[in-house]
Amino acid sequence: MNQAQIPPPGTAAIVSVGDEVLSGRVVDTNAALVARELEAQGWRVVHRSTVGDDIEAIVAHLRVAASQARVVIVGGGLGPTADDVTREGIARFAGVELAEDPEALAVVERALVRSSRGLSAENRRQALLPRGARPIDNPIGTAPGIHWAGPASQILALPGVPRELKVMLEPSLKGIQTQGLGLTATVRDSVIVVGLPESEIGRRLADLMARGAEVSVGSYPTEGVVRIVAECRRTDESRARQLVMEVLGQVRERLGGAVVRRSAPDLATAVFRELLAHGATLAVAESITGGSICNALVGVPGISSVFEGGVVAYANAQKQSWLGVQEALLRSHGAVSAEVAAAMAEGVRRGASTTFGLSTTGVAGPTGGTPQKPVGLVYFALAGPRGTTVEQRVIPGDRELVRERAVAAALDLLRRELET
Amino acid sequence: MNQAQIPPPGTAAIVSVGDEVLSGRVVDTNAALVARELEAQGWRVVHRSTVGDDIEAIVAHLRVAASQARVVIVGGGLGPTADDVTREGIARFAGVELAEDPEALAVVERALVRSSRGLSAENRRQALLPRGARPIDNPIGTAPGIHWAGPASQILALPGVPRELKVMLEPSLKGIQTQGLGLTATVRDSVIVVGLPESEIGRRLADLMARGAEVSVGSYPTEGVVRIVAECRRTDESRARQLVMEVLGQVRERLGGAVVRRSAPDLATAVFRELLAHGATLAVAESITGGSICNALVGVPGISSVFEGGVVAYANAQKQSWLGVQEALLRSHGAVSAEVAAAMAEGVRRGASTTFGLSTTGVAGPTGGTPQKPVGLVYFALAGPRGTTVEQRVIPGDRELVRERAVAAALDLLRRELET
């Protein structure tokens, strides 16, 4: 038996609980989030596994995970319904009973008050903790987390609702005892690259991306852009930071204008920061992107200081009535044309009295393409103080992918204007 | 040792290989895809785990997986570079040597010809197979898959590139020996529930959700709604379908109008189908939801036949100019009010000449709340042939969550109108 042995310092394991995850009905984004946060805090993830809503199976997975790692993060199975059995699994693993915990009950009750509901028997189950365990506050949901500290390993159980897990994760990790665990600092930073294929990025950064280098460099395509992540793990944190900065400097040099100047979690935030720095405002007119640009922008906290709003002009009539696009223009060039894209950008800029107007119009597919105007053809226009710029692209991919890449390309048109 | 034992028939395990997956830099969408495909073909997934690019660790995970499942699907670690060691892991697990396989070499060479490249030493490694294993064709990449059949379990190793794994998966699964495995049909269907908390759903469906029932019932919160999934596994598929239908009938009975009438993958699609059935059209005016309703709608194929577009009126000026909301109304009641919500819905309906106009206005937070108008307060309005309806809610949660739930609540207002 491995259980008497204490796993190496700094080791962490992740166990995702839920039939819906095991069967693939839900993609397990939690595990990736937890892994990234663990690594950011200096832990080394040595084990990840997924288990169904089954007490015996949860106990078996906890045994394996706890034999390999000092801390085990469990996600899911803390809900109010009968199929949520993570509480029971931890109790049986720890060899203790479940008992109602007053502090856990307070967490549940606070959540119910927030949503103006009363305490049901189902919710009351959520206040049960394995004896000796401590509850973890849940600021946005009813499920308290569970912190159980064993002789060799600690278990942190968090709800599977991604948003709740997300807000509870960092404070929970900070709360566990890390003395003597030998955590090394991991410094990680990244840049966003727009408009270069990943293979071309790989070619230009081949030597930096080689394995075994002191700074590891990876490329991760996401939402129409590619994020280049540089990461260094050292006990000397400031040296690690310096090395990461040097490598990202080289990345910028080799990829040039395709690298977004401002560091930001996503392209929309980078554009927001540029607009703010320029004291500029924006309105958008979307056809093919159907509200996705607005959607990306309003996800950025503080955006209302620069973003006035937008028009989703899916039908031609709306391009005319809301954006003032001339019917003659629509008739002579068609809705998917450089001329209409320009008129939409100018129309929304005029209507909202903003510094910039940004527009998209294109053929989303799967039907509606012609030899002259194939599926994936998109026109982007930016109207601003220096006049109107129109770009044309053919974006490969399915309906959703075309839309996602079109959002990135539109925001990038504005980004490049603001960076010059 | 468990290894001499043969796992139960129809059991499957999934092992994902790769440092980038273990550390969370990449979200493991492959495992969910594989799980769904396995379940669709009648397998029962009993184990999922993730392991780094490490031969010993891969061997350890294969041992556990093969002790629990008749078939083990391994994803990743078949690339040409030195860190790709799945081949070595399987060979060591099987206790055999690696040797170049002519058929595997042909797969590699065909891929290189397709991309006009020559055979490098790195690519040649990809033609190495554990002795006794068979290669699996890869029609779009250089990495052949590996099929190894042991006495108790079979292993299928596929490349980690999602596109390649996707095209290779189904034919690989079809190619393995399934005689005597006792695969059973899984019938699964679901309904969408809006506006009831999960705990209340759990209370009303407690007996249906009890474990061990012939039809398993689970509830999965997603995007502001709750999906109730009923699932039955039997050799007699038509009987399974009947049982699932019966259970979902009971769910509808007990949850009443909170259950969306039309079966659909999501609420936006259900609303689209209702609009289509009514021959009705829609335009939306969004403030707090900032384009998210438009975004949800344009994700539905065919939506352009019922959806005319929308206005994202983030600023008051745009509520006036695009939607014709009177300045006096904004001044006397404020932008977040029943009166302005109604005026927005009526304004966008008039402007777009649609059957329905749907609007949202609210306090998204984290700042801007007052005792009278707290963060999370949202007004929804629906203007239609029978007049204008306004609903008011206080939605708990962070900025993103409020937005997500507001989208669901707005679409549900329209859904209920269309279902009456």
C-alpha cells in the first residue's frame, strides 16, 4: 500500500466528479482551470482523473490521487440533489461520519437569502461535512466547499459549477498549509498574436519552442487569435521574470505587427485599453458577426466609458433604417460588399457620434455562397477621424468558426489603427 | 494484482497524454469527444485520466485503465518530437519492443507527400510500433494510430491533434473486436427547464433522480437554464426509448410551464422553432445583455428567416436615437426602469417592423447599484400583437452570470408568450 507514504512536496492532483463529465456530455473546463491555477501557485500537477457520481468510485480515485499528491482538488458533486455524493465520498475516504456544520449551513443560508429562497431539505444536505473538515465560503452559490486535512494529503472539494469553482479556487488554495512543500515560483506571461497561422508562428519560433529550454514557449489558438505563452519555473522569481520578458521580447521581434502591443487577457480588453488611452469612443454595426463583437466588448469591465453600443443589422431593411445605408448601394453592390461595409461603419459612427465606427458584413454559410461571393467572404470596415478603411477576407471554417475569426479580425482592424 | 482479471463487458477507459493537458494549458476536449462516441456506440466509460509526457507514468495509467476496462482509448503523445512517448509507454506496458512497421511507415509517407515534405528522422519515429500492434490509418496527419490487443483489454492510441483524433476515432472503434462484449444501446433525451432553481427541481424530481432506477435522471445547469437528461441503457432499444419518454413525460408534468415545450439543443433554438411555427419575426433591443441575445440567436442555423436584427443601446443617447425612447422618460424613470424597457421593446419592434420586440435593461455591476436599483436588477419587456409585457427580476451573480441569466430570462419571456 502506498497510503502510508507521504507524496513528494509540491505535488497536486485533480479529480473531477460527475456522470456528465465522465460521459463527455460536458467538457471538463474546470480541470484545466484548476491545473493552471495550481501551476501558477507553484504546484506540480501529477495526476488528473474523472469519476462518475458514485461513492465507491470517488473513494477509489481519492485513494490513488492522495497517494501521489500532497493536495487533491476535487471539482463537482456538491449540489443539493441525490446524485451529488462527493461529501459522502470524502467522508468514507477519511473514515469519518457526515455531520451538519453550522458554518457550512450559514454559507447555504446566505446564498438562499441572496436569491430570496427558503431553506429546503435538499439545500440542508449541502451543509453536511465530513467530521473534522472545514467549510469553504461560496460567495455566489449554495454549495460550500470542503477542506479536509489528512496526515499526508489535503483535500479541497469545490462545486462543479464553473463560475463558483473559479471564484472559490484561488482563496481556497491560499488557505491551505504550504509550509515545507518546496514550491517553486512559476512565472508565466503571454502575448496575443492575430492574423498569422499557427504553423507559421511555429516556424518562426521553432528554436524558442524547443523542449528543455529554460523558458518553455507554447502556442495556443483560442477565439480567432493565437496566444503565445512563455513560462519559467525557478526558485529565484525575479530572475524567472527577467527570462520570460526576454523571450517574449524575441517573440515580438520575430512576429512584428501581428503581436498585440498591449498585454491583456484577450483581444477585446487590449482594444478597450487602446481606446481608453486614446480617449476614443466606439460603436459597431454587425451583420455576419450578429452581435458577437458587442458581446465580446461588453464582457470587458469598464467598457461603457468607451463603447456606446451597436446595431445588429441582419436584414437589409435594418441596414437602411438604423444605419442609413442607401437602398441603391445595397441593390448595386449587394449587402456583402466593400461599399456596404463602409456605409455601415460610417452610418453607425454618425448615428452614435463616436470616434470610430466598426462594421462587418459577409457570407456565414453553410448556404448562400456563390462563386463571386463564397461562404466565408467577409468585409470589415473602420470609419474614423482619418477616413474609412475596408478589408476583405475569406475565412475558412464552419459557421461558428467564421463568426469567431471575423470578430477577431474586426477588432484587429481597430487595434492596428490605434497602434499606429 | 488486478491485471489477470478480465474487466466487465462493455467497459471503456480514456487516458489523455500530454504535459500541456495535465498542466491545463490546453483544455481536454478530446476526452469528452471520445466519451460521447464511446457511449454512442454502446460502451460505458468507467475511467478517465490524464498523464504527462512520461513513459513510466503512462505505463502506470495504462495498468489502472486496463484493469477496469475492456477497451482503453489513449489520446496524444504520437507526434514526431522527443517528448512524444506514448509508443514507448504502450510497448513497455505490453512488455514488447518497438519496431518499424512498414504499414505505419506508409501512413507517415503519404502524409508527408500530401504536404510536399520529405521524410525526416523525427517523422520516421512515428512508424515505430510495439511488436504485435497494428497501425491505424491517419488520413490527414503524419501520426499513425496504434491498435494493440491484449488478452484482457485492447488499447487504441490516437493522435492528440483534435482534428486528427476526430476523423480516426469512429473507424478505429468500429475496427475493434466487440464480439461477446455485450454492448447495450443507450437512449438519452432531455428537456430544458427555465426559471426554477436546481434545488427546487431536485425536490420535485427526487424519486426520479434516485440512483439505481432503470432510467437515470440528472440535472445540468448551463447558460442560465437547467437541462434534465433522462438516460436508459438496455439491449432492447425501443423499450429503452419508451421508458425515457415516460420519465420525461413525468418531468414535464411535475415542472409544468417551466419546461420548454419544444425539444431543442438550447433555449435559443427552441424560441427559433416557436417563432417559425407561428410565422412570427423578432427584433431585440439590448442594454444590460449587450448583444448576448443577438449572439445567442445568430448561433442558430436558419435564424435569419425570423430574426431581423437588434440594437445594442448601451448609452442613453443610443436608446433615444436608435430606439426612439423619449428623453423625458429616461429622465423621470431612469434607464433601468419598467417604462424604459417597454419603450425599448416597442421602439425596436416599430423600427424593424417585426411581430415581436424584446428588450433588456438593468444594473450589471460590479458598481452602479443603489438601494432602490441594486446590482442584478433587470427589466425585460416584450412588445407584440397583444401589447407589451414587462417583467422585473433581481438576478444574483457576477457580471457575466447576470448577463447569461438575463439572456435566458428574456428568451423565456418570449417562449412563454409563444407557448400560450
